[in-house]
Amino acid sequence: MAAMVVGNTQLRATATAAIQRQVRAGRVRPLAVSSVESLTIRRQVPSVAEVGIPGYEVDGGYAVLARGRMPKRLVERIYAVVVNALTRHTRGKIRIRRVLANGVFPNDFSKIIERDLRK
């Protein structure tokens, strides 16, 4: 980020949470976000799809993964613990940094991974 702020780099793709201070200070200007939906950091920032590349989507994230043969009861228990950790208090702190925190059901997450692999 330092190279961008001093003008050695003209363009950079990075996490929105990492640039908020520079955006607020006016040192960098967000052109578009890679998620499907636009984002409000300091002002409305359109998605890449909205500015002319239909279908473009890149979302980063963290996942809790387990072995494929883990018993379903244990998967459900771990899922419950993780979702519980994402309480409203935690979500509020994360939302301040413009990061979306959510829990995805294990079966749904498997479908997301399969969909992304096909892309």
C-alpha cells in the first residue's frame, strides 16, 4: 500500500479492510469492488460487473474445513460453535471494517466450493 500512496504503483487489488484509512484520508481512490454487489466505504463504490465486466466476481474469505469423513454430528457441533462466535457483537466490530461475517451451512458451503471450482 505504501507504494501506491507515494505514487510508485498506479493500480492495486486489495482487501477493502486494508485500505479504509487511506480512502478516508483521500490518499487512494477505490474504483470498483470485486464482489457482486457495490460497497459503501466512504462513498458508493460500484462492483466491477457494474462498471462494465458482466459476471465478474471475486470474493475472498476464510473457511473452517474438516476431513471429508468427519461424522455429521461433529460437523454440526463445530458449525454451531463457529456461528456462535460470530455473535452480533463480533459482527458489529467486523462490519465497521466493511468485512462481511456470516456462517454458511456446511452443505451449502460445499456447493459454493463446487461452483467456484467450475469457474
